[in-house]
Amino acid sequence: MWKPQVAFAAALIALSGCAAIQGQSASDSEQILAQAGFRREPAPERSAQGATGRSGQGLKLRQLTAATENGEPRYEFYDPDFCRCVYVGGANEHAKLQQLRAARLNEHNQALRTWNPSANSPDPQVWGPWNPQGLDLK
């Protein structure tokens, strides 16, 4: 008698959990992009073919992409769902991003080496946003 309602409720909870995880992952990526000096710009309008950046290339969802504008490298991270924006940077910002990512990975690896699983409160670096997704160039 209650089986359809229970199944529906379980599916709704699972889907909302997935959306929350995607939102947190997008937030982690956007945070490190801002730390690296990327500028936040309004998202371009989407057409049936998807959104395009200033360079005319199609923008991939929550994925760092490289383009060239006036002979200079340009990097874009497009998020139409959460911030509804594009993070834009050049060569300096991309180099800083790589430094920040390497530092986070080193901190995470150090935390894993010193973490005691039997401790009640693990180091936040063990579970924190140490490797945000979408920041490898595609």
C-alpha cells in the first residue's frame, strides 16, 4: 500500500543529494578560480547549440577550456546552473590556478599521511575540497 510513496520519497532524497553534491563541487571549483584571480562575468545567452564564449568557441559546462583572443591565451570556466557565470582568466591566472591546485594536493597528501583513522575528528584537509573537478583543460 505504501510502497509507491516510499519508492518516490527515496528517489527524491537521492536526487536532491546528487544535486547538492554537484552544487558543492561547482562551488569548490569557483572558489579556487576566484583565488587564482579569474574574473567572474555574466554567463552568455544559451542557444539551441549551447553557449559560446568571446572567442566563438562553444563553452563546456563546468569545464576549464582554453581559447586564444588577440594572440593571448584565454581560459574560461562556464557554470550556467549554479553561479550563472563564466570565470575568465589569462596565462597569469592559469599559472596561479596550477600553483593553488598543487598546494591543495600537497596539503591533502600530508594530511593523509598524518591522519589517524581512529581519531574522532579528522583533519578537514582529508575531506575538504582538495581536488575540485573541471579544472583540467579539455
